[in-house]
Amino acid sequence: MKFKEFINKNNEPCISIDGIKHFLPSDIFECGQAFRFNQIGEEYYEGVAFGRYIRVRKNKENDAVTIENTTPDDFRNVWFGFFDLGTDYGEIIANLPQDPALSEASANCGGIRILRQEPFETLISYIISANNNIPRIKKIVEALCFNFGDKIEHNNGAIYYSFPTAGTLAALSISELEIIKAGFRHKYILDAAKKIDGGIISLGGVYTMNVADGAKELMRIGGVGPKVASCALLFAYHKLDAFPIDVWICKILNKYYPDITSPTEYFGAYAGVANSYLFYNERKKG
């Protein structure tokens, strides 16, 4: 993929990539897969991932995507994979079932790309998501990063925070963690951190597992059920056949697919992409 590097008026290194189809920051960051990016303008978002602060903008007129505050090396080694830029989403859409509900959803939400997020951050974020709403999830995640992450100092004086490591969280007590106000989830966050930091759970090993085995491994952690495990497998491990089922997806399946007994079989190898399209489209409808 060809890209151009330049320095913007804020003296930041930036990358511009022309002609990227099926990439819309609002779809990517508002569809429920990530919690650390926020809108700062039209199709313009800022956030932190992999210990780095960036801003992402999409020009609707020419499909150009600009990533601000990043170097060519970081683009190649971090953001190319994070934004799944090596995947042809047009081909994915063409290979999904062409039923009315999914065709509408893919047309309305086709700017979604399934992010390749850091596994520990994704797992903890979805543990926090249990019985929670997106604004509160984001607030708790930010409190976790502010209190226990490392500082990321920007050249304009602003300070951002990385997601804390398993080792950092494993060293905490429940009372120390209560500052983030995650309620009953505190014990699950600590259980995850201790098992991962102690080597009982190998997050790296999940990459080589199929969805069923990966879910079984992750569900050895307290507070991780089928939905949380499926979200981690889809949004961190990029297992595109994972199909998270929550209240919204249950309603969608009952409404549009009442006769389907196995969503993963019906939607196939890209079931997780179909899931994200259907979920976000229904949320847009209110």
C-alpha cells in the first residue's frame, strides 16, 4: 500500500493513504468494538492504542485517510494491522449472505473494519462491558488508564495514558482498584490480570486456536462468558467467524432470522463482520 508522509501545522509526523474503500472512522469507532477513540470533528477521531496517541480523519470526497501523529515505521508495524488495511472488505461483503437485513446493514455500515486490538486491553474492556452501557464503559476504561497506565506526553503539552499492563493490575488490591468504580467487575479484572500475569492463561496462545478452543481458554477467567470471549476473539484476535451474542443481537436474530438455528453456519467465515454490520445498523435505527 502506497502512502505519503508529511509534517502538519502542529509539527506532527503524519501519514496519508489515498483511495481506501470501506473505511469510515464513525463506523469503525462507534460500532461498539473499541472504547478509547472519541470524535473531535466530522469523520475525525482521536484515541490511544498500543501505547500511542493518534488522530484519524477520512476525506469523503477522495477516500483519503490521514493518520496524524504517526511515523512511517509505526504505520507499517502498528496501524496497518490495527485498521486491518490488508483486508478487502468489498470481497467480504460480496461473500456474505445477500438477505435484505444484511444487505441493508452492509450498505449503511460498510465503513466498519474489524480492528486488530491488543488482547489484554480488549479482554478487560469487555469484562467491564458486562451489564453496562457504552458511555459508562468508556468512562471506566479511561479511569483505569488514567490511574494505572503510563503517561503519553504529546508535543502540544497534552497528556494521554496507555492501557495498563497485566502485571500492573495484578499487583493491585480490590480496594486500590475501586477508584475506577467498576462495581462487581473489579474482582474479574483482577482475576484476569493475575491469571495472565502468572502465566495460567496465555493470551498469545489463543492466536493459534480456533474460536471454540479460544473461547474455552478465555472463559477460564472469572467474568468471561461466551459473549465476552467472542468479542475478544473477534476484535483482538481477528477471528472473523466469531459471533458475539448480546441482547441487541438476540433481538436482531429474532426479528430478521427467526428460522436460523446456527448464525455461525448461516453467516459463514465472516460471521463476525456480519454481526458488526447488523448490530451497528440496528443501533443507528434506535
